[in-house]
Amino acid sequence: MYNGQSYTVDAEFRAYNDPRESWQDHKDLLLTRPWYEVFREVMSDPVLGAWGLRKGGYATDPEYPTKLIRIMKENNLFELDVIQF
């Protein structure tokens, strides 16, 4: 659902042998593909990063950034971004 209109999206998803392989591919995808430059420019800010992923075309769900930010808030994940010395 986008702007009150339903759409069908064909998207490719990958399968991995283990979590490490998945994380490596995910990292490579976000850090090397030119269309994710909009994400890389703001990735140090989790909220802007969520919206940057959307702008780069990362998720098929138009509500992806909102849902991701809600998960970060509900689970106090923002506190993990604070470096303590």
C-alpha cells in the first residue's frame, strides 16, 4: 500500500549458508552500491539512516523506516550508539 494504492513488487531475496555470510553480503551491499550513497551520507544517525535506506530503495515496504525506527525506540537500541570511555 502506497498513497492508498496497492502494488505488487517483484523482489529478489538471497539465501545464505550462515549468519556471517549474510552479514558480509549485507555490509558489501550497503557500502559499495552507488544507489546507497544517500544512506552512507547519513548512516551515523540511525533515524536518518533508516530514511536513507528507503531513499536508496532498500526495502519494498514503504513503511520500512517508520517500522525500523519504532523497533529501535521500543528496544532502547539508540543507547547502543553512545560510546562510553
